[in-house]
Amino acid sequence: MSPRALLSLLAAAVLLAGCSGKPPTPQADAKSARVATPWDDMKKDEQRARDVQKTVDQQAAEQRRQLDAAEQ
């Protein structure tokens, strides 16, 4: 067999192996791979401010209840 024929057979075998029909390995889903945005920190700060305001409102409501109870 000539070197040229051997090289052609080898190239054909490599090409056929590359097209074997085996599915590629799955990569991370686009939904599960979340990319951080510049607004993420601002959203966290906003949620923290809401939580603080909620705590302040609850404390104010409790103080109002105690004042009302003391006046009666």
C-alpha cells in the first residue's frame, strides 16, 4: 500500500470517528448559569432597606399599642 493511500485511509477513519453520532456532553443550562449584573448589589441594598423599614414600622406599632394601653 502506498503512503498516500495509507494517509487517505487514516484521514477517512479520523473523519468517520468524528462523526460517530455520539451526542456531545451537556454543558450548564443557560437558565442555571446566572450572570451577575451591576444592579444585583443595588437590589440587595433595596431589599435590606425594606427589611429595616419593616422592623422600624413594627417597633413603632408596638410602641403605639403600649401607649394606648397605658392611657386606658
